[in-house]
Amino acid sequence: MADALLEILIETLGTFVGEELATYLGVGELTQKLRGNLTAIRAVLKDAEEKQITSHVVKDWLQKLRDVAYVLDDILDECSITLKAHGDNKWITRFHPLKILARRNIGKRMKEVAKKIDDIAEERMKFGLQVGVMERQPEDEEWRKTTSVITESEVYGRDKDKEQIVEYLLRHANNSEDLSVYSIVGLGGYGKTTLAQLVYNNESVTTHFDLKIWVCVSDDFSMMKILHSIIESATGQNHNFLTLESMQKKVQEVLQSKRYLLVLDDVWNQEQVKWEKLKHFLKSGNTTKGASILVTTRLEIVASIMGTHPAHHLVGLYDDDIWSLFKQHAFGPDGEEHAELVAIGKEIVRKCVGSPLAAKVLGSLLRFKSEEHQWFSVKESELWNLSEDNPIMSALRLSYFNLKLSLRPCFNFCAVFPKDFEMVKENLIQLWMANGLVTSRGNLQMEHVGNEVWNELYQRSFFQEVKSDFVGNITFKMHDLIHDLAQSVMGEECVASEASCMTNLSTRAHHISCFPSKVNLNPLKKIESLRTFLDIESSYMDMDSYVLPLITPLRALRTRSCHLSALKNLMHLRYLELFSSDITTLPVSVCRLLKLQTLKLEGCNYLSSFPKQLTKLQNLQHLMIKNCRSLKSTPFRIGELTCLKKLTIFIVGSKTGFGLAELHNLQLGGKLHIKGLQKVSNKEDARKANLIGKKDLNRLYLSWGDYTNSHVSSVDAERVLEALEPHSGLKNFGLQGYMGTHFPHWMRNTSILKGLVSIILYDCKNCRQLPPFGKLPCLSTLFVFGMRDIKYIDDDLYELATEKAFTSLKKLTLCDLPNLERVLEVEGVEMLPQLLKLDIRNVPKLALQSLPSVESFFASGGNEELLKSFFYNNGSEDVASSSRGIAGNNLKSLRISHFDGLKELPVELGTLGALDSLTIKYCDEMESFSENLLQGLSSLRTLNISSCNIFKSLSDGMRHLTCLETLRINYCPQFVFPHNMNSLTSLRRLVVWGNENILDSLEGIPSLQNLCLFDFPSITSLPDWLGAMTSLQVLHILKFPKLSSLPDNFQQLQNLQRLYIVACPMLEKRCKRGKGEDWHKIAHIPEFELNFILQSDAKPTKPTICENIINQRMQLLRDDLIKDDFDSMIGQIEDV
């Protein structure tokens, strides 16, 4: 990082010499000498950077240079702040006593630093360093002419490896009673992770396994982290478990009765005890054959400890394959291959020892070098001969040292993040800016320069697993070897660690990320110039122990602390991110952070306001607010923040300084959500927002709030919306609470909206007609909520022979549209050819035509005609012609709720061979499923029937559900199970709530492992067959107020691992540990909870159970909700 820092210092000192303040401080001559020394040092910096690899004394010299440069940068930054504070009247306060002390202090520090730099400049003469040319990036480099397309590279030479592993998982592991563990072993950079990804995404593997989970383990084999990752990967939710015990229970619930594939990527742990503990836990409670773990590791000993099968040893790619990969990156897909370069290239490839990573990185390095001598220089580089490096690391170092000096510090900074950390491009660039690693250049602003730097690093293959959403949000990772490279360069400067491991921090640390639990940040105080401190979010945090320490030199801070008194002293801060903090107002001390460029506030649920003086932050470029639900206003006179480029939320206020005029001159980009538009009564005020002039905006959301105290009429709202016309480059657009009867002309102009990818219309109650959204070529997501008068989603004219409607739409949600009849007014037009997910709630008049691409369908609050129009193609009753119906072999999930008149499901449902999940709720006229229907649902794995008052039976056709694994019958009081339950050989989990007459018919389910019985108020005893259900592993008995004892044969349940008894008062005494009359029946069960209190010898835990019952109940409540919050819908679209 030295070059970037020295460049800034030399430039700052040059400006500083001409300032009166230099004389005022008495360091005028000193600054000139400093500038000369730093210029001389910088001239040999390139040679020093390369020689440090083989010379420890040069490396130590560079480290000393960086340390003192950071201190000098702090002093000069403080001087510039002092200069701004004095403004035009700096001489007036010259003789103030405090100013005299400050002057003396700064002068003394400058002289101390100058002496150290004198010594460093003199010391350089000992090393024979050569003067090199400092590169200046030309404005139009060749690499910028190519675009950075985010696609997965072709994988070469791994087909046979993939086939062998897939064969093992599908054949050999399939019949194993034990948990199968298969390891892929190979050198770093050989493509172990890529191979595992090929297996993981193989179509046969996806079909074979009920559940697939990917966990990157890396250096830290932490049980808590692995279990948390399993839960998050399997459920898609980030649960906050406080204990290992509660987390274990959740994982067992997730894996219960499933044939799962768990990939543990990049494992280093050599402690067999840790692995045996995890393996034992994963095995317990799951007897399903074929459950498998796939491990990737560099270490043979790890494979021998973990594996139940001989490891798959991954060797280097063959010459032809490695050459194909290299030339793809070196010449491009269609590039010309010059014979002389090919010859040299093949010699370079041989040095890559079969490593795909080395070939990719070196190929990317040579992509823009077309001269023979440039390729020859790479081939003959002495970096290949470093004895301490393996050949792959030598190749990576070679690529690193071919980076321009100005790019290296940006790459090196990435070492502040832990291995396998998913970085966000925008955040990283802002952190580069905060640390002075990128600066403006000519007409290019800092952020644009940072974007170019990131693109070049990506094109040179330093970044991988790059993902991009449709609005350009980009996330990525670094291969762990490349992370090692960055860390080796940074040494002690970068630390990514648990907070508990920070007690031995070096005083040379400058950039730190940590995972705090109970935090003691006092060790940070001993660091001379700490620049970056990032609190990386963990699942649990003791907030009371987390007090932000005084670390004056900080440039970037990410914290969840609510104790922010130290902020007032962080004068150098450029980047401040507060997340999940309990603050109610932003501290006034923030207004003293005159250098602040980026302010982010996320999940601060109690934050309501900003201090008035925030306009002092004249360098602020990004004010980003997310999920701060209590916020009542945005900053006063925000228009005075003239450098502001991103403002995610603006709340219109009634008082001066809070109106739309504040937005007029701000050149905002990215996302903007304007709230409180009910306070705007005329178009002149609205036009002052100047949305049409904000060409960099790509997501715009407009909200009208509570009209109770508003004098705005529907006509006023129409005029306001007309005046809020944006430019034509939007990707996302949403309206909430708009009270006009018509949409403005610009919303009917498809040339303005042609680039839209998502649209949300929420509670626009008075609108009678929608714009022609069906003609928008890029639209993929459409939400329409709460519009009482519209009859058609699109009533525009179409040419039947040539035009299609909604050609790109993949997700359509329609809710509370009482008069909607059809999607299109014009009949016979082909529409929605790519639709995957369809949600229809409270749309009683809607008729639908054939939609064969749909995979998920949720219908609520409609009538039988809706389903008929969906399943029958224009009245066709030809069951065999299922391709003309809804989904044929595509529909996987079907949920039907609140259909009061629906007596039976259409028999055509039986043609849906791919249906995996079926849920029926609140259908009070439905009595049963026909045998013909069930016969066709042979792929069904999950069946839920809830709150259907007269539903009686599944009929004998239930025997056809040979794949059914989970069955839930909740509050269907007349339901009776058929007598052929023993035919359900795949059924592993059964949940029954509130069905008094059901127990006697449950006997004989052969493979049931998890049984939940809930809310049986009249039952006095459990049937004897329960003791004969020897496959049972988990049993929940809840709310049996009259149940007086357990069956005598209960102790025969020798496989039972967990028993939960809740709200069964007559059982409590009988099941007391060691004392109760029934204790002998349950003493063998490893984990027994009585009213949420653990009774067995298992490790004690806090009250958590029955978590799965609570979670099920909460999910049912969530499913019953008809509306989604507008902000939540925005979040669904915005989140990467």
C-alpha cells in the first residue's frame, strides 16, 4: 500500500507548502524536505516491492516506511481539518492559547516523523534499489475496451472426476445405512471447489437427494458456525440461536428423515475429536439411507480422519486441458493466436503444474500483452525459482507483481476480510475510498476510478464467484490461495479474527475485521495508526459489553454499538456504518466528522431523526438507509450536501428544509425511495425534485402515506405524480398509496419504461386502468395490490399474429383486486411464456388461460372458477392434454387457501407428475380427495391439510403416495385416516393438530420417525400401538389436559431420541425425573423435555422447545397473511 499512500502524501505536502498554515505551524521548510525524501523513496519503490520477497531486510524497511507514512498522513489530515476549521479567519485565532498548544503539538510530531523518514531515506541506499518508472494509468487503456461479463468459465478436464463422484453418491452411498463421507483431496488451485460445485449442481444429484447443503468450512472448524451454516443453507433464513443445544435441535429437525447431501468445502481440521462429534450429531436422529457428505481438502490426513470411503485424489490437468484454459484467458474466445506467443505460452503453461487457478491467472495477466518480449519476460521471471513457494504460488506472485503499483494496495486491502467472505463490490470501493487507495483522476470521480480498479482485478482473475443481480449489485469472493497472497504481502497490517483472539495484536496492524461476541476492544488502543475496524456480524452479540473505544486515526468503521461517545474524536473518519444498533437519534458528534464520505444506517429500528447540523458534512457522498422503521425525517436542508451521490430514502416534511426542492440539485444515483408525498399538494413543488435530471438513478419508489391530516385531493396526487417523471433508464419502480384515478402520461409511455425489470403498485385504490405493462420487454417481476376498480392488468391493443404480452415476466403477484377479470383485455394473445411463480390472493373474478411454465402457484380467497380456468384450457376437459393445462410436468408447489365453495379438487390435478408439495387450507366445503386424483400425485413429498371443517378422508387412494415424506393434518375435526397407512413406506414425519378421532387409525406406518400430536383436549390415554412404533425417533405430545399416563409398552421405543411433553398437567408428576410413576418408561430417552425444561442427562439449555412446533405455527400464520408490507416487497427485489 506504500505507493498509493506516498503519492497522496507527496501531493498533500506540495499543497501544504504553499499554505499559510505551514508557516503558521512553523514547519514550512520541513515539509519541503519531507516531500523530497518521499519522492526519492517512491522512485525505488517498485524494485523494493519485488525484492522484499527474497530479502527480509527490504521487507522490514518497507514495513517501517508504511508505518511512518500512516502517521504522517494522520498529521497532514489533522492539519487540513484545522485549516478548514479556521476558514478565512485563521489569522484571527492564531494567538488563542489552545491554538498555540495545537501548533506546538503538530510541529513536534512533524519533526519526529521527518527524522524517521530521513533515516528510512538514508537506509534505502544500502539495498542497491533501482530507480523505476512510476506508472501513470492512461485514460484509455486497452483493458477498459472489454466489458466485464459475469459468467461462469468453462470447466476443462474434469468430466471423468465428476462422473466418478456422482457414481459413488448415487450408487455406492445410496444403500449405505451409515453416513457416507467422500473426500476430494488435491493441491490448492487444482479446482477441488469447482469439481464439488459440478457434482452439487448435477441434475441426477439434484433429483436423487431430498436436500442439498453447501458449507464452506475453511480454517475454523467451529461446530456453531457449521451448524449455523447448515440451518441457513437449508432454510434460507438466518436464525439467531443463543446456544449450541438449540442449534443442534434445529439442524436435526432440518435433516430429519431426509436423504441429504452436505458439502463441507475447504476443510483443514486435523482434530479427530471435533469431526467425530459433528459426525455423531449428524447421524443421530436420521436413519435414512444414502445421506452423504462430500469433503474438499488439501490435506490427506483430513480425508483419512473424515472419510468412510477412499479419497478421490485430484491431479493436475493434462497439458491439452490446461492449455485450453490458459489460451481462453490469454487470447480470448475469438482472439488470434500468434505462433510465437503460442510457443512461449505452452512453456509458461508447463510451469503451472496442472493448476487451473495458475493457468487462469497467468492467462489473464497476458491477455493485454501482445509483444513477444512481454511473454518472454513472464516465462523467464526469477519469481518461478523461489524455494519457499510452491509453483502455484509462484505463478500467483508473478501475476501480482505485474499489477501496476496503483492497483496493488486495493488488492492487498481485501485481506482484511476473512477467507471465503462474500464481499460486496460497492462496499469495497467505498472502503478503498475511505483509506485513500483510490482518488479522483481528471474528470473521473473516486467511485468511478474504484470501479475501474475492481474491473481490472476481476479481469485478471483475482476475484471469483462473481454474482450480479438485474440492477447491477455485485458480490464476489477470493480464492483462498489468492487471499493467502494478499495476506502474505500485508503481513501484520491486516487482521481478520475472532474478537477473543485480538489480545496479541501487533502495533503495526492497520486494518482489522472481527467477529465479536463478548468484546474487549482495549487491545486496539495500543495500535499507532489503526485505519479500518469492521465488525463482521455474528448470530449473537452481547451489546452491553461492546463500547466503542477511542481510536482517533480510524478512516473506516463498521459497528453495531450504541455507545458512540468516541465518535466525537474520530476526526479522520471517512466511512461509518451503524447496523442493528439501538440508537434512537444519530449522535450530534457525527456532525464533527468533516471528512465523512459514506454514512450507512441499517436495521437501526429505534432511530427516529438526524441532528440538524448534518449539513456540515460537505464531503458526504453516500447516505444509505435500510430497515430503519422508526425514522420520521431525513436530514434538515439535505440539499446543501452538494457532494451527495446516493440517498436511499428521502422523507418529505411539511416544514422548510424538508421539501422536495432539497433534491433539485443533487445528482443522485442508485436507489431513491421518496416517502410522505401526501404532504406535496402541487406539481410545482414536485417538479423541484428534478427526477428527470437524475440520470444515474436506476431504482425509484414513491410513497403516499396517511391522508388523515392531508388536504391533498386525488387530482392533486395526479398532478404531483405527473411532475415526478423520471428519466428513461430505471430498472425498478414502485408506487404506494397513490390516490389518483389515472396514472400519468409518462407511465403509459413504453419508451420511458422500456428498461424496467420490476414494478410494484401497492394500495393505489382509486386507479381504474393500468399502463400497458405487458409491452415492457425486460419486465420480470410485477406486484399489483389493492386496486378495487381495475378489470385488466393490461387493456392495450395487441396484434394477435405478431405480438406477445409479458414476454419476460417470471413472478406475478395479484392481491385484493375484487374486479379483475383477466390479465389482458384482448383475448387470444400469447402471454407469460416464462412465468415461474404465480400468487393470486382475493381476486374472485379472475379467469386464467394456460400457463404451462409455472412452477409455483398460490391461490387464496377466490372461487372454484379460478381454479377451473387455471387447470382447464378454455374449458377443455381433455385430461390427456395436460400440456394445454397449467403446468404439466413443471408445477412443483401448489397452495390453495380460503376457497369457501370448493368441494373437490379438479381431477386434472392428477396429471401434475412433478408436483412436490400440496397445501389445502380453509376450504370448508371440501370433504375428500378422490382416488383418481391421488393416483396421479406419485411424486408428492409434502401434503398439508389445515382448517378444513368437513374434510373427512384421503380415500384408499392414499396408497399411491409412495413418495410422501411429510404429512400434516391440522384442525380438520372430521378427518379419519384410511386403513392402509402401512402402504406409506416413505412417510417419515406426521403432524396432527386438534383431531380427536384420529389416533386409532395411525397404527402401522412402517418408517415413521417424527410424530407430533397437538391439542387433544378430551383424550385420556394414548393407544397401545404407539409403543409398537419402534422406528419412532422424535415424539411431541402437547396440550393433552386429560392425559393421565403413558402406555405400558412405551419403553419399547428404544430408538426414541427426543420426547417433548408440554401442557399435559396430569402427566407432569408421573414423568418427573427419578420420581414419577412413568419415569421408568422414559428413562432410556436421551433427551426429554417436560414443559420446556430438560429432564434427561443431556446438556442443559435455555427454554427453546418445542421450536419446531412454534416455527410451524408461525409459518401457518405467515401463510395466512394476505398482504405484504411495501418496504418488504422492495427488500425482496433489492436484496442480492
